[in-house]
Amino acid sequence: MGKDDRRLMVTRQQILTKYEYRLLKLCSDGKTHQEIADELHYSKWAIDRQLPNLYRKLGVDNKNDAIALVGTQKFK
């Protein structure tokens, strides 16, 4: 299955938790890991560990690919 096929399957309700969707939204807003940690009341270390897990869950390698994959959804 190619990345284009996965893009069709990605919906917030099917794959991402509300927290993961919010985390990705903050990334797409250009926030640093420290800014995300501050906003979510987590440590930067926790965010540094959670993002790669989110990328793995989406089947992508990095933040830009994750944002692009979910980009078909409107961030609210």
C-alpha cells in the first residue's frame, strides 16, 4: 500500500486520538517541542518521545509527512 492509499484511509476518528490530533495540530502551527510541552503541560522529553510514536502510527517518517498525510483533514 503506497502513501497515497494511506492518505485516503486517514481520518481523525479512525486513527488518531483527540490528544494525537491536537499534538499534530500544534506541530502544523509551527510550535517547537518545548512550546507544545508547555501548552499541554508535559515535559519536552515526553513530547520528544510521543511524536515518533505518532509518526509510526501514521506510517510516516517525520513531522512534515505526518502533517501532509493528515492535511486532507481540516485542522480545527
